[in-house]
Amino acid sequence: MQQIRASVAEEFEAVNQLIIEQLHSDVSMVENIGHYIVDAGGKRLRPLLSLLCGAALGKCSERHVTFAAIIEFIHTATLLHDDVVDISSLRRGRPTANAEFGNAPSVLVGDFLYTRAFQLMVQLDNMAILRHMADTTNTIAEGEVLQLARAGNPDTSEADYLEVITRKTAVLFAAACYGAAVLSGCSPAEQDSMAEFGLKLGIAFQMIDDVLDYEGNPEAMGKNVGDDLTEGKTTLPLIHVMQQGSDAERELVRQAIINKSSESLNEIVAAVNRCGGTTYTRQQAQHYHDAALAAIAHLPPSPAKEALLAVTALSIKRDH
């Protein structure tokens, strides 16, 4: 990641500084929880995409830095809300904010981060971005509700799964790239191409996340293997077992999803492996990876474009 950031290292550091500045609040709990989750690190992948897209499209400006911080605030707000909804206890290798501070403060600070993002957006004074980000955050919220409504449903289809991860994850990747193109003064066609790149990259990224829930290293991931099963999420590796497994394997997965239980995790991991669930999911992720590359094939050669290609490759070749 350090090599990937090299072409926008100065701007990336400026984003981090802006995030720290914008976490300021007269209410100490807001700052404490905000810093707690932001300081936990993470890849900062979404804001990095905004900076790299800006650079690849000509120049990464101060406005791109502001927009990248906006993207990170929205992402961080979704994490705070996600962890409360999922009753998660571990993220990035340490207790979640809700485990550390409680559910109510986490939800409310998530709201603060959402609204701070929109305050920064107003400063950009760009109606196209404001409209797109309003639509994006609304879509993310719908995705969260959709995932919650389908939790514990073993009959979730592959199309249902794709709809959830597109709404919940991929649209923010798309927004990060679209906004960068708008700020770069690109044509509507170019804006659409960059949004398409982000969308396909986001889908591939989430699919690999779902693979890692069954074959990842808990220490590297900073979360517990099998968390998705405990939350009753019917992800693609499990959907593949429901389609291709034996009657016994399908019933095993069905009961685990219905009961939101990881008690039979070892047996389910074995079933996923026997049916090729993670292999199939990786193949699908590769398809979206290839589509993402096709969307930026027209960009002229540059260090930023090389970094975008490297990010895309990393999205499907990672262990956390």
C-alpha cells in the first residue's frame, strides 16, 4: 500500500490531517470515539481512490483532498453503524467502538460523521457531487436495511447477494471515483467510466472479503473468522454450497444461517471447500476485477494509473 500511495503521498497525508482537524468537537465524547475508530488505521482505500483518480485524470487538487476526507468520513460512519447492527466486538484487531463505548454513543457519533461529511461537501459548492453523494448515502442505508431484512434467510439468491453488496459497499467506491472525475472537470462520459471502475472494483473487493470470512487469518484480518455466519449473512460461498452441495451440506448451511450460529463452523468451512465455494467466489471477483480494468483502460499512462492498476490487483490478491 505504501508503494501504491507514493504518487499521491503528500495529498494522502493532507487527507489524514484534514480528518483530524474535522473531528474537532466541543463534545468530548464525539472526539474520543471519532479518534478511536479513525486512529485504528485501515487501508484508507476509498479516499486513496479519489486521490489516485484525480491524479490519473490530470491533477490531484486541494478539492480532491477535501472530497477524499468526505469519503472516509462516510465510510467510517457506516462502520460505526454496522458494528452496532451486527453486534460486532472486533474490528481491525481491537474492540469495536460499540464494545468500548456502548451502542448509543457509537450510533450518535456515526451521525456526527455523516453530517460533518455533508458540511465539508457544502464547502466544495458543487451540486453534482452533493446530489450524487446524497443518493449514494441513501443507497448505502437501503443496502444496510436490505441486508438486515435478509439476515437468517438461507434462500437468498446470488442476485440478491449482488444487490446487497452493490448497495452496501460498491456504491461508495463508485462515488469516490465519480467525484474525483467531477472535480477534475471531466466529461459526463468520463465521469461514468470512473464510476464504473469504482463500482466493479468495490464488488470484487467485497467478494474477496466474503471469501476471507472462511479462509482468512483472523490476526491479519483483525476480526473473527465466521462472523458473517453468526450474523446470518448468506454470502456467495454459502450460496454456492446451497446450489452445489449434497442434501446434508445444504441442510447444515441452512440451519446455521437460520439460527445465526457458527457452532458448526468447521463443518461448514469443509463443505464450502468441498463444493468450491471460495473458488467460485474468487472467479466471480476476477470477473469484476477485469471489468474494472476495462473501465480505465483508456487513461493515459502515469504513475497514478499504475497505482490504480495495482489497487485493482490487490483487491483480489490479499489476506485481509
